[in-house]
Amino acid sequence: MYAKDVTVLNQVGLRARPATFFTQKANEYKCSIWIEKEERRVNAKSLLGVLSLGVASGETVRIIADGNGEQEAADALCQLISSEFAG
């Protein structure tokens, strides 16, 4: 299991469009991936789950991956968030 914290910097947070990009990227990996805000953890591959967290700009989330390619997956998702979803 591999976990990494990242702060959401884009203006709208993890709302509709950024959340879609995030879940699409998460689905590129075979390992299990979760996103955690405070004490709440949801499947990072689920758009509704990610949206339900209500992550706003400036908030820190934890990306947790477990399985084959876990570190690569978590790092890629953190990079996506850090780049403000620029790709």
C-alpha cells in the first residue's frame, strides 16, 4: 500500500470537470485506488464517490493505492492535481 498527500490548487476544487479527469486517470491503473478527505475515503475510480467528498480549492487529500503499480498510480494522480488538471 502506498499513500501520498496533495493539496488541490485549482480554482474550483475537485468538482465536475476536474473530478472527471481524475477518475479517468485513476481508471487507467489496475490497482485499487482511494481518495481520502479527513476521515472519509471513497473509490477514486468512482465519479460520484469523488464528487461526494466536496473537495474545495486549498484542501489537502490523500491518495491511497494498493496493488500492482500502486506508487506509479498515486504519483500520477498527485501530479494531475498539482498541475491543476493541465494534463
